[in-house]
Amino acid sequence: MTSPYDPLILTRGDTSLYRSDVLSASPGAWLTDAAIAYAFEVLAPHPKPALALVAPTIVRLVNDLQGDDPATVRAILAGSPLLTARLLLLPVNDAAAHVFGGSHWSTLLVDVLSQKFVHFDSYGGSNRMPALRLARTVAGVLGIRVPSQLPEGECVQQTNGHDCGVCVVAIAAALAQHGGEGLDVATWRPLAPDTDLGATREWLQDQLADDLANRE
């Protein structure tokens, strides 16, 4: 049921945005799950065999199913590109399983065919353990080699406490632009060290403004 204080504002693809989600794109705000999922819908509106930007809700579901039989998890995720794409980008959240919220986002990149995992963290690798847990869970679900360690990819570092989700979107934009074909995740550097994350936030705000204007 929609709250009168946080009404449904916009729907794009499988993503519903409430007022709080739209406001989370504002300067100084922490991006919500739905805001990140919306950016993924804009960047990759049609699933491709080579690449999947996996929505935070699916990633949270996978985390919540840690320890369950992989066949059961695959049945629950039937139809998700997480099970079919060669290259997966997954937003990592530091919230514990079955807990909504968290305080930090980072990015896990998985090349399913080569069974390589790389973690990109805009805050000094602080999400290393949540990312490793997610990597091991995803590996179990997909039936690929479970990593004992998780390489940290070179990543721009945020200079505040709220741009971590924006960095996830910026990496997703770089990956969507590349397309994923022939990408070596072990050596890929999606963002220059001096990348302006504010420009990505402005892009997201512009996309939201366009969609809201077209809705009216």
C-alpha cells in the first residue's frame, strides 16, 4: 500500500520509484535500491546474453538465500538474467541477510565463462567481506568455481559518505557502453581515478526529470 508521505512517482521496466527513491538522486543523498535499479533499466533496458546488470532486489534475494540448496535458489530465480548472462554486474550492500538498508554500496563483476570475480569498492575495500560472501553464493548457484579470495579492481575513491551508489551506477554505465564482449574482467579499469561521480549523479537526475516530464 502506497504511503501518502512516500507516494509512487514513476515506473520503468520492473522498477517502481517512490518519492524517497527519486529524492535519493539529489546531491548529498544515498542512492536507494530502486534508484540504482532504475539506472540499470535506463542503461540496459533489454537483457542481453553477454551482459546483465542485476537489480539490487535480486542481489538481496540471493543473499537472503545463502545456505539454501542451489537447485532451489535457481528455481526461485528462474527467468532472471543472473542465471543466463555471461557477464554479471551485481551491486553489493553491506546489510546483513534478511535486513533491508545498509550503509555502503560496491560492485561485484563476474565473468561466468572464465569463472573470474573482481570487486570494485569506492571506499577502500570496506565491502570486501560482503562481496566475498556474495561471490561464493553466486558461484554455488551457478555451479562455478568458488573463489577463495576476491581480487580488488582499481576504483575511483569517493570523497564523501554518500557517493558509493553513484559509483556503482558509473561502473554499470561504463560496462553498458563497452557491451561486455571480449572484456577481461581481471584487467578492466572502468573508471579513471579522477572520475567525477557528480557527473553521474547529474545524469541520473536528468534521466529522472525526463521520465517525470514525459509522464505528465
